[in-house]
Amino acid sequence: MPTYDYRCEQCGKFQITQGIKEEPLKQCPTCGKPVNRLIGKNVNIILKGSGFYSTDNRNSSSENKAESSESKAS
């Protein structure tokens, strides 16, 4: 579940873990004052499965090209 940043006038910044479909908070859970949801800078994306590393889908022809270009550069 994503974590959202909020700012309360009295308490300051805090984070809440909420579902994507849940409504944003309107009141601070600590003091009950109105809150504003902040735009997040960090997006935590978890990539699961095969195909995310260069070694996962590499075929032999690309390896041979890399080796031949390295030997020519030497």
C-alpha cells in the first residue's frame, strides 16, 4: 500500500499508509485540525519477476558483440 505525506497546521508533516482507492484524510488523526495532502517526491516501485536485470534477457549474440568491442578497444 502506498504511503502519503500530509501536513497539519499544528502538528506538521506526517505520513499515512492508505489504499489507493481510499479517500484522502481531511482531519489530522492527532489533533483533528484540517490537513493538506502533499505531492510525493519518491515513488516506491517494486519490480518483481524476470526481465528486470541485464542478465535476464541477454542473448548470446549481444554478449559476443560486447566481447568483440572490448577486445578491439584494447
